[in-house]
Amino acid sequence: MWRDAPERPRFDPFDHWSLLAADLHELFGIDTGDPVVWERSWPWLRSRVDAVMSTPPNRILVPTEGGYEIRLVWRTRTQHACYEGVTR
């Protein structure tokens, strides 16, 4: 885990399914609407869900009144929703 990242939240993929489906398609080309995908094993899908959640965040340097600070920017929609509480 990244040293400066918050603790990984307990994650249920169905809580943010539309975001997870978009991330799986963008990162791996997985179309969750394709019946062939549902014939795959749960460990196969779980490894890709884990990859979505464990993608390291980008760090950006942001100017502040007192200088600069480093902020984390999540690289997947699902991470953003889980860590920042954003839902769509």
C-alpha cells in the first residue's frame, strides 16, 4: 500500500457497479454486459477488481497560502468513489 494513502476501504463492487464497470472497460477492455465475461470465474474477475482498487494514485503539487502541498488524485472512478465518498 502507498505510504501516504488512506487505509483501503472495505469494498463491495456492487456498491459502485456502474463506476467499476467503466473502470474495468477502460483498463482491461472488459465489457461487463458481455455474457462471455459472466462465464469467467470469480477469481478472474476479483483479480481485476483488485487491480482497479490498488492502482496507485497520482500525486500533484498544489500551491497554498503557506507554500505547497501534495494532494492525491485517484486514477480510477471506483477509487474516487470509495475513498472520497462520491457516488454516481
